[in-house]
Amino acid sequence: MKSSYVYILTNKYRTTFYIGVTANLSNRLEKHYDGTASKFTEKYNIKDLIYFETFSDIEQAIAREKQLKNWHKEWKLNLIKITNSTFKTLDY
């Protein structure tokens, strides 16, 4: 079974966030790094992975992405702090 991912990226100042879903996180991150993944991430220079969740089913990942996109910013920040309290860029 193939894994799927929900991920959160941010800019170097940690002021703007992007939530995405993918079946291939490393490939998707490469596209964000080279500026070809999203106009939004390219415009705001959002490239730093600060949070991700792994799912065994893409439908679960999509549902989680939609849920997180509807959360208040404070809730998202609290979620990130659980696993990445310093908001450091994660290696994947």
C-alpha cells in the first residue's frame, strides 16, 4: 500500500503557511524548492517543510488536508508545535 502525506511548508520568516497533500513527498518538495509546484509557494518563497503526517490512504490524506485548511492559524501553529516546537526545517 502506498503512503500519502499532508504537509505544511512555510517561508524563512515563518509568517506564511501552505498546506498540501501528495503521494510522493520528496518529489513534491523538490518541485516546491525549484518553484514549479505552486504559484502561491513561488510568490511567497515558501519552501521549508515544518510538519507532515503520513496516511495509508490518499482519501484520508485529502480529508485531513481539507480539515487543516479550515483551522484557525493558532490551531495550526499549536499542531506544529507538538512535533516541531522550534519550527525548524525538517529533513525528508
